[in-house]
Amino acid sequence: MTLTSALGNALTGLAANARRTDVIAGNLANMLTPGYAPRVLGSEALLDGGVRVTGITRRLDPVLLGDRRLADSAAAGAETRAAFAAAVAREIPTADTPGSLSDRLGLLEAALVTASVRPEDDLRLAAVLREADGLAKALNTASAGIDTLRGRADAEIAQAVESLNAGLQRVEEINTRIVVAQAAGQDISTLEDQRQREIDVLATLVPLRQVERPNGAVALVTTGGALLLDGRAAVIEFDPTRLVTAHMSLGGGQLSGLRLDGRDVPTSEAGPLGGGRLSALFDNRDRIGPEAQAALDDVARALVERVEALTPPPAPGLFSDGGARLDPTAITGLAGRITLSPAVDPERGGALFRLRDGLYAATPGPPARAPYLTALAEALAGAHPLAGAVADLASQVAQTRLAADSEVSFAAGRAGALRLIELEGGVDSDAELQRLLLVEQAFAANARMIQTIDEMMQTLLRI
């Protein structure tokens, strides 16, 4: 080996170790950065001596990354449904909550019992009127609350679709930059980290699989088989609705679904975009919300039917469907329309004595008799008490919330476990410091070689 070749070997070694030091420093500096994959410097020995850097490789387990993204998607969907179920439970609280339907019904039944003892007492009749109106308004408020939650879910769908489209565009742009940089022989690790972070965010909206392409780009396909990105990003469309009411549904055409590149696609969990936060928002708007509304309407129906039996048709009863007699074919949204008859409200031209003598009594009857008051109390607390229907409603809401919370626990536990495994394969500071010590030793050896060659050259020059 000549002095020149030995010097060349030492210089290439110094250059390679300098690059390796930069890589290790970058790993340590970004060990807590989301989406960062540890770098490994590749090198090879040259036939004529020395060493050459072949490139920088990201140390990553693609299978684990894919599984973790699917788990994140499932967890995001479960959390979205659980948050909606909890909000519904706040609109329809349990019996021990002041102002709940059970509480309002209990106050009305107590007022009826008290008024039956002294039916001639207008103060007690006024208490019945107040509690009956309170029960009707509690149903109205709960129904309006569910409408608001469904409307909020619709708005969140629009935001999620906007985020999905914007994220796909960003991944498309990063793909283009990676292809260009790789063709020019540049390091693409930082761009790959950026792309991974973008896809991680998208994976919470819809469950994605990443497919590598030979030029360094990636394609994105949902687990339901929808191609979202392969060279060009797909376009997802959704038309938000400003106001959502109980009668509006996706099947009825009043609410918007999804379009993928101009084609209508199912929005269910089993659909091509199902499994993440986006489909969970549709589930909230189109299933969980309407189910709670239907259960609430069943309670309102039971209330109206019981009091209507005390009033001959076609006149409406004490509780009515917006002032009209109940139409069995139009129950949806009844809880939001239920009203108290003005015939018993002095402020609306009615009279309190009708609570005692009959809803459409023309003149007061004997004060000691209260036929309508007694019949009303029996209608609410008969063989199948209305309180049972209200309790069933609260139980259904609580069970839906419990099931959603259980789903969150499982999905979050699985996602957390996979993320922990992924972190274990991330930057190991101890291992990186050990590599740094080896690089330092190699650097010192190369420097010593150069120093020795310099001394030999100086000796030859002095001869």
C-alpha cells in the first residue's frame, strides 16, 4: 500500500465517520419527534481501498406501522361514538338528575295526587298545569338536543372530509418531491418522515394501507378497498346541512352521503371508507341519534295516547301533537312537537277548572268532584305505568353509552400496546451513544493514520 492510497483510505474513513456522527446526532435530537424513524448510515468497502457511503436508511417496521394505523383508526372511531353517546346521555339524564323526564313525570304524578285531595283548590290545579307543561317542555328540550347533536355531527363530517382531501393533497405533493429528490440522489428521509406524519393523521379518519411504489412514492388504499391515492389524490365530496331535524335522514334524501370521485359510496362501517372517525360520525348522525330520538318519541307517544283516551275524537287531548290529535303514521319527532292543551291554561284563554271537570267542559262542575283529574292520574299510573316507559328510555341510553365506553377501552388499549411496541423499535439513546463511542474510536484511528502518514512524508522530504 502506497502512502497515497493509505491517505485516501483514512480520508474516506474520516468523511464516512463524520456523516455517521451527523446521523447519530439527528437520531438523538429527534428521539421524541412524532413520525421520526431512526436513521442508519449505509457504507461499503471499495476494491481499491477506502470506504464509500451508500446512503441513509430509515429503520422501520412497515407491518407494525400498518397495524398501528389501523388500531388508531378504530380507536378514533370508538372515541367519536362514545363522545356522542355521552352527549345523548346528558340530553336524556337518569332519574336521579333534577329536571330529567323521570323527575318531571314524578312531579306531575305527585301534583295530581295532591290536587285530587283538594280539587277545589286552584293553587293545586295550577301546580298540575305547571308540572304538565314542564313534562312537555322536557320532551321538547331532549328532542331539540338530539337534533343539535346530529347537526353537530353533520358539521364535523364536513370538516373531516375537508381534512381528508387536504391531507391527501399534501401526501401527493410529498410523493412528487420524494420522486424528484430520489432521482437526483438526494436524501429523502426527512420527506418520508413528513409523509408518515401526514398519513398517520389521515389514518384516524379512515383506515389506510400504504402500498410502496418503485419510484419512492406510495399509494393509499382503505381497508374497504377504496383507492384514495395512487399518483393522483382522490376527491371526496359531502354536502353539509345547516339544520338537522328529527325527520331528516340519509335514506330519505334530506341528508348527504359521500361521493368518491363523483360516485356515491356507502357511509356505513362496512363501506369502503368505514372503520375510522369519518364513518363513526355518520353512525352518530344516522343511527345512534335517530335511535335515541325514536325511543324518546315512544315515550311521547305513550303519554299522548294515554291522555287522548280520555277525550273523544277528533278533539286533541291534554297532551297533543302540536295541537292536533295523534297520527300513528307520523310519530318521528313527536317529542319535539308535543304541546299542552291551551284549554287548561288561563294565560292562553283556558281555565283551570277543566283539569278537574273535563278538557272541554263549558262550565265548572261541583268543586268536590274531579272526574278528569282522577282519570288523568289513573292513565299515567295504570297497569303499565308511564314511569316504566321513561325508565326503559333512560336504561337504553345508559346501555348505549356503556357499550361505547367498552369499545373505547378495547380499541384504545390495542392502539396503545402497538404504539408502545413501535416506540421500542424507535431511537434507543443507549445504543446510539454506544455507536457514537465506536465512531469516535474509528475517527481517532483515521486521524492517527493521517498523522502518521504526515510524519512519514515529512521524514521523506528531509532525506
